[in-house]
Amino acid sequence: MGAERFTVEVACAEAELQTLVTLEVAAGCTAGDALALSGVFDRHPAVDPGRCAIGIFGSEVPRDRVLRPGDRVEVLRPLAEDPRERRRRLAREGRTMKAGSAGRR
């Protein structure tokens, strides 16, 4: 009988492009392995894999984290601007952060 296989998802999102890939992987597959198998960095050339962390359902994990059935591996990109610095900058400009304005300049 072959090695146990199960399904995971790999997600990567930018402002204009979101990718969700469903993969069938073998038991023992790591988060880093799933990223490589998914090809998300080929679809998102503007995302630098060396500057990105990996998360599972939003919680950061190491690349060697062994996956479990149903896990969603996510590419966690660095923030464009520190939220505290953004609030300070807006306050200096006499503006505030309004709902829906996060990440916009």
C-alpha cells in the first residue's frame, strides 16, 4: 500500500491577484515543500520568497513544519508600512485611519 496522501491548500495574495492552489501531498510534506510544489511564486513574481514568512491559517510557522490534512499554507508578505508609524504619520498630517483605508497611501 502507498504512502498516506491528503489535501492541503496554498494561498498567496497581492492587491490585484489572489491565488489558492489545492494540492494532494504525501504524509511528511512540510510547509516549504507545499510552497515549492504549488508554484505560487511563479504566479506572483513581485513577491520575494526570501522576504516572506509562512503561515498556517494566519499563524506563522517554520518552513519545516509538517503539514496535516486540511492545512492552508499562506504566504505572509512583509507589511508595506508599520501600522503604528502609519497612525503617527496620519496624525502629523491631521488625518485619521478610516474603516477600509488600511494599507492605502
